[in-house]
Amino acid sequence: MKPEISEFSYGFALTNELVGWVALSAAPVFPSLIEEGKAGGGYDVKLDRPGVPLFLQFKRSHCMVRRTAKEHQAVVALGGTLNVPYYRFPITEAKTS
């Protein structure tokens, strides 16, 4: 099943929750796509908590509900078990991102 929420919407909602739980030394930082791709980037939000910086990366996952999905078949072929539903998300290689 395709997710019905964007990565940004989920990230914003989670960040809003986290801000209410912890004391931060600065406002959350949401880097642009260009900033995220630069050296030192690779995160969707940075929360600067005194002594404990927290970097989060959000991925929009797809709910896999059938045993015909390739991950399920691969695990079973190796003698393992994978219960459905489970979630997967694509990762874009750095050379094509």
C-alpha cells in the first residue's frame, strides 16, 4: 500500500512532538535538499539538545501485505520467516541522487 502522508508532513509532526518533550538550545533545523546532500548533511531535521545532538532521517515506507513481495520470497528462500504486513522503503544510490 502506498503511504498517504509525505515524509515532510510526518517529519514535521514528529519534530513537533519531540520539541514538546525535550529542552532544546536552538530551533529545529530542516535543511534544504541541497544542504542535505552536502558533506555533513544527510538528515531531514536536526534537534540541538544540550549535550545530545539528534539527527533524524525520515523515509516514507510502503506497507507490504502479500507474501508475493520480493523481500518475503527472498527470506523464505533462505529458510527464514517474514510475517506480513511489513514495511519497506527505497533508498536512492548516491550516484543517482
